[in-house]
Amino acid sequence: MIRIIYLLLASLACAACSNYLDMKPDAGLSTIETPADLRALLDNEFVMSVQTIAGEEMADNYFTLDQTWNASTIENVRNRYIWQITENDGVDWIGMYEEIYYANVVLERLESLRPAPDVESYNEIRGAALYYRGLAFSELLLLYAMPYRHGADGSGLGVPLRISADLNQFFPRASISESYDRVFADLEEAAALLPITTAALTRPSRLAAWGMMARVAFDIGDYERAFRLSEQLLQHKSDLMDYGQVNPAVAVPFQALNSEVVHLTYRGGGFLAQSRGIVDPELYASYSEGDYRKSLFFALHANGHRVFRGSYTETNLMQFTGISTAEMLLTHMEAALRTGRLAEARMRLPDFLQARYAPNAQPSSNGEAAELLALVQAERRKELIFRNRRWADIRRLNLEGANISLTRELNGQRYLLEPNSLRYALLIPLEAIRYSGIAQNPR
């Protein structure tokens, strides 16, 4: 029955968000009578746990064969592979605003429930709703706003900050700085309300809120904030699996709710599936023979190519996109090095290397700042493959002068995405433009 209720609620929200004006502002709210009803909305895995992986689909960790791309019948998947997104593609726009709609429904209805929930329930429900709203806004910014660096001019176009469940209320595109301010405001309040940990890793916690803020701060080059927030998380949870103890002989090496997971979210991608996505050969070659990830993350496909199998979802159909201690450790070390904290980075690095390499294959952790920064960045690339982090890293690094160009070779044609191209901000769906009159991203 609970599953049926979830499906019905998902259908309601989907209809509301995709049709924009078909639903009256308070429709559906009158049936919510208890805190358990609100919790059921937030526990709907089809909306809240299934996050975007579009960034990974557009990044350079993999490629697909001509015949695979040609055989695909999903136009927007084909288009995002070659960075030719159109106004009709709507890459995850509706899904993320559906998540925001759910969060707004919960936030508004929570205030009017009678009798009011107890303080603990109130805080957890409000905190979770704010967490998911902040998460969705941050993902929208990575897809639909141009790359932004903390402290730079923030007057550029951000995203519509829908903070009401009233679908008849119009929201213009906020500035990029206002958009990130809203993300941090939502996540900061969430962190203040949520418990440190939760019994179910599919529910957000205070650790998850700190981790998400650290991720967003890192994405925009706010390394001081990223260092502080990742440090807070790691003080409470710093578990790393010893990959040397994980069995590489099984088809799916990792459990979904393993000791490194802080918050579990996931998504399947069109060309990321093992039958379609081929790991970039140069990236695969960067894993040394003593790197446990080389045997745990990859398998040899029947077509002779290497494919990814190292997701923390316990299935090869879905990719892990959530917060993990490994990501936070890498974020912490790079932020430390970028803010002049060499000693802190040196202190953390040996634990990470011991968990990922055979004893005689570990890179040296005794280098100077520039050498260690290059090492940590290389480890980040290898560790976070297929976790929807590479797109954000490319955007960030190119603003710092990395000059990373992305290329695809397809059907005898070469496609190029230049550093800081306007195509790093995807075209907003035409339906959203017509409905709200918001500004389209330039081309």
C-alpha cells in the first residue's frame, strides 16, 4: 500500500510540474493530515533519491560506439552526448523542479498541521525538505547556469528559485550569486535541524547537509568553506573501506549501504550502462597495477572494451551520486592545499592511499604543495568516476585556467566543447520559457 501511495504521489507531482498550470495551488495538500504523510512525501525514492546524472553523461570519463549512438531512439540522450542540447530536450529540468515542488509542499503544509508535530519530528521533516530543495537548486545551477567562481561578479543568470508550492506564482531567474546564497541558506538551516546521523542512509542527516555544502562550496572554488565543512563531517565520520579486502571476483563488488556512504542517491544514464559506456582508455591506463580500483571498478566487456562496475548502488544499472567519506576526504585535502594547509593534507593522504593501493604501490605522500595537489587531483579523477562529479570539476578547473576541452568522435565527425563555452549552460526547456517568460541562456 505504501508503494502504491508513493506512485500516486509521484504521478501527481509529475503532472503538476510538467503541465505547470493544470493544478490549483492547494490541490493535494488537503489530503495531508499528519507528519507521517509529510515523511512519506520525502521518502519517495522515485523523486528524492533519483538525482540527475546528466553531468556524467556529458563528461569525458567514457565514450560510446557509433553503432550504439546511432541505435539510440532517445533524442535528448543522443544530444547531450555531443553537447547539442535543444530547447525541446529538457535535461532533468522537470525532475529537479518536481523535487523542489515536493519540498515546498512539505514546508508549507508542515506549518499548518494541527495538532502540530513534536519538536523532533518537526525539525527532521523541515530539515529534510530544505536539504532536498537546496540539493535540487545546486544541481540545476550545474546544468543551467554558467560556471561561477566564489568572489567573482555574481550578476549573471542563475535559476528560478521556486520557494512556493503555488504553481501559479511566477519566479524569474535569480542572479547566480543569489542562487548560490539560497542553496547555502537551505542547507545551513537543514544542518541545524537534522540529526547527526539517520538509521536509513536514504534520508538526509546533518552529516549529509555538511557534505552537500562542502561539495557546492568546492564546485564554486570557495575552498575555505569547503575545507571547514568537510572537516566537520570527517570529525564525525571518516570511514574508508580497505579495497584490498573487497572481492574483485564478484560481478558487483560493493554493497549499496557500505561504511563510506553518508547519503545514498543514484541514477541510471543513457550511455553509462555497461552495454553502452566504454571507459576512456587513457583514464583506465592511469590506474596502476597496484591500485585496487583497477580490478574493482572495471570489467572487460564482451566487445573487448573496459566498462565501469564500481558503483555504490549494488547494481550495474544505477550509478551512485550521493555523498561519501571518500569524496569528502579528497575535497578536504584539495581544499587544504589550496588554502595553505599543507600539514593537514599530508596528515590525511596516507589513510586514503592505504585504503586504495597495495602496500608496495602507494604513491608518495611526502611531496611539496604543488606535487601533492597534482596527486590529490589525479586521485579525485580516479575515485569519483561515474559519480556525476567530473562535469562540476571541469567547470571549476576551467575557470582556474585548466583549459580542458572535451571531444567526441562520432560517425566520422569530431565534436568539441571548448573551455567555458556558453554550452556549459544548457538551453532551458521551451515549455518553461513560454510558461514563465524567463530568459533563455544565450548561444
